[in-house]
Amino acid sequence: MQFNLLFCLFILSGTLLPAQVVFPGDLNNDGTANYLDLLPLGVAYGQTGPIRFEATLNWQPQEAELWGLNLPVSGVNLVSVDADGNGIIDSLDLDAIALNYDSLQTLSLPPPQPYLLTDTFLVEERPTLELRFNRTEATAGDTVEVTIFLHIPDPSVFPPTNPPTAIACQIAFDPTMINEASTRFLAAENSEDLMFIGAGTNNVDFGRSPLSGQLEFAAAGRGQGALAMSRPVGKFIIVIEDMILLEGSPGFDINDALLINLNEQVIDIQVETDSLLIVNTQAPAITATSLRAYPNPCTKSLQLCGGSDQEVKLFDHQGQLLRVFQQFGQDCQQIDMDVYPAGAYFFGVQTPENYQTLKVIKQEE
């Protein structure tokens, strides 16, 4: 009788205690699976704890037993970092991030909280995260290699027990100049000691994607201070949009760079980006058949002149073909622009001498 009573109390107590509930891929339990989830993996790599029975990588709530360890600053229990539930924090936990990238959740226990790192490791000389292009100029259809390089000015400021171990950032750019479907992430040279997540619009290694005009990147050592010295930490390949009619810079910029050490402390970091200029190698020569438009800017319509006997094409600012004018000839034509929203447009024509483009601006009335 006494045994039965104790057994019933044990079962009842189990139902009254709140269970730890995790979502595979949300390693920092902030409600989202994304590139920032690689940082806890780098800090806690190699730690072991209870196995999560009937574990799956599917994005669904899964009950788990608390580990006896938490991340040192954010306080996240390491059961969340063990994304695949096999009781070992290792590179296999990366799969859950890629599989569930951009997924959202509000049902974990404890509830998801913003991933806030409030402790700072002070250094006299700030490290620099750089974007390095393998060329200074590119034109439509060209392929450009971009290296993400971490420069550590003085490695001696980091004690062996507390070196930098993980880095994360967002990279913004003008999506009208880059063929986002062709963007690819690669591991940096000699980076076997690093894990990385690279997310573009169309891929995340094997997962989902961030917004257009944005890349997301993170790299982390395997529980070691792999970022204590200057080195490349990642690489991506971009292709210049082959329909591009614009010239100038694609506007690459590094945002929200975050460098942390093994104690999950933030190390202040600055950013730099090399220059990359998109040029038009078929710039029009000034000839008798050059395109001319007036008024420019316009509101409702304009007069377009030139173009010889070739067809003239009208493109929007993203390089999308809007209209083709046949049998244009040397005379001027009135072009109705009232049907298009305000913005920049381009007329293009292939003359016997070259390919010419003319930029016009449509303004609101």
C-alpha cells in the first residue's frame, strides 16, 4: 500500500512540474532559427548531457531533460544547444539550424527570450571584420569572389582561456545589381577548425533564406579559440546581374557584427569594406544616332529621338523589359510615361556602332 502511494505521488509530481521544451535549430532559445544560433554551438562545443528520447530535427516542441550547464552570459540551458538531442554538442547540431532556418516559435519552455549578451571583454585595439573583393571592377554577368576576413591587431591581449571563438554578421547590398539566385557560400581556405552558416535569398547551405538584398553569416570554432588570430572566416561568390543597366557601387555593407569569446563575452569590433565598381563596358559613343529625350525628368510623356532604324527597348530600374518600339527611325516619338510609376527608366538601342542606353526620370505630377 505504501509503495503504491509513493508511486502515485511520483507520477503526479511529474505531471505537475513544467517540462523543458525545445525547438531543434533554435539553439539560443530566442524564438528563431537563424545564423546567430551558431554562436552558442561554438561556445558549448563538446559538452555532453542527457539524451532527448524520440528526438527529431522537425520544427516542433519536444520535451527534454534539463542539462546541468548553462551558457555563461545568456543563461540558455545547454539542452537547447544540443539541437539533434543525441546528448553531445557537436557539428551535427548544425543540420537543425539549416533545416529550420527562419522558422519562428513561441512555445518553448522556458519561453523564448532575446539573445542578449551583456558582458563585454575590453581590448585596446579593436578587431576589424572586412569584406575583400578579388577585383575592383566588374560588369554585367561577371563573377566576383568576396572574402570575409577577421583582422586581430594584437593576439596577445586574449588569454589562452578566453580567446574569440565565434562571429556573426549581416551583409547588405543593392539587390538590383546582384543575381541573388547565383550567390554561393564557401568555407574559407584552411578553415577545417571552423563551422559556418551562410544564408542567401535562395539557400542556407540546405535551408531557407533571409530577405532580398541581405546575406547572413556566422562562423565558430569547435569549442576552441579559433578566432584569436587574423584569418579569413568565410567566402561567398556573387554574380553581377546580367540584365543590369546601372553603373556604380552595389553598396555592400556589414551590419550587426558580433564577435564573442569562449565565455560568451562580446568583443567590440569595427567593419571595413573594399570598393567594388560596376561599370558598363558598352558605354555609348556620341554619334548622330544617339538617343535623346526631353523633357527629362518628365511627368506624363516625353519626346524620344534617335536610334536609327533599330528597335528601342524600355527597361525599369531592375532591368525588366517593359516595352519594345519597332521601326523607330530618326524621327522623334512621343512616349507615354503616365502608365508607369515614378522612378528611373532606361531606353536601350543596338546601333551599328555600339549599344546605347539613356536614363530618364519619371516624376510624380
